[in-house]
Amino acid sequence: MNDQIKELQRLTGIGAVTAQRLITAGLETFAAIAAAGEERLAGIPGVKPKDIPAILEQAAALSCQAKTADSPPTDTPVADSPAADSPPPSDDLKLLAQQLRTAIQEIALAARERFPEELAGKIGHKLTRNMVAGLDALYAIEELTERRPKRSRKALCSVQKKVEGLAEGELPQIRKGLKRVRKTLQRVIS
């Protein structure tokens, strides 16, 4: 239990008491925290609303780092090992894929709010095409996570880095970013 608390304290804004509350709420891993979303974290006492976006971002990044390609497979976890308490790797990947789908949709909504006139033309069609293709690829990767976990994890972590901060960019930057996301994901599913 103390190891879990120390591990969760790696997140900025999470102390020992708040880490214990996260564990009690069933958010024992970085992947679970990243998938929980803002509303669920806001309901946990001790989590400051202004810190929630940073906590989610850090949790997602740390969940990618936690599962490296060099880690040995855990087909039969020992009862006392931390792997016995955590969800299987494919579940972590599915949670990450869901989080990335939400992030891509939020980027598209932010672009629609910021650039309504520009999105009526050719750039809007390209942005929509890349967003839809990226979302479709994320659904396909979610199904591939059990057959190709290492490749899926690498692609999802790469996409996560490409998506960070994309919503604040200019329209051509958003369109190109979504195109890169789509291409990265389609390489995995092809």
C-alpha cells in the first residue's frame, strides 16, 4: 500500500492523503487516473480543480512510461506482486485509446469554436477527414491491443505526445497535427 501511495505521489499536486483517497476510490494506477476524467477526479476530496488537467496529463504520460517494451510479460502474476493488483496491459491501452479519442474530439471542438469561418472551406474538410480517420484508427487499435500490445503502446504514446497542446495551436498546425496522428495510427493497423 505504501508503495502505491509513493508511486501516486509522483503526480504534482498529489500528497500522501490524496493518494490514499485515490486508491480508496479505485484509482490505483496512472492509467486508471488518466481514464477517470475531470469529473471523477473533482469528486475526490483533496484534488484541487485547477490541478486536475495537469494531473490527468501527467498520469497519462506516466502510464505510457510504466509499460515499456523491455518489461517482462506478466502472464501469471504472483499474488504479492504489484502486477496482480493492476489491470492487464491491454486494459491500460484501451483506457489510453479512449482518452486519446476524447482529446481528439476536444481539439476538433476547440478548432470549431476558434476558427468557424476558416473551417467552412477546404481546410475544414481536411481537418474533419483527419479527425474521423484518426478516431477510426483508435477504435481499430483498441481491438489490436491484445494481439500487438507493444506496437499499440508505442503508437498510442507517440500520439499522446502529438496531441498535447494541439488545441491551442493555429488552424494549419491543428490540421497537420491531426494528419500526423492519423498516419501514426494507420501504420499500426495496416
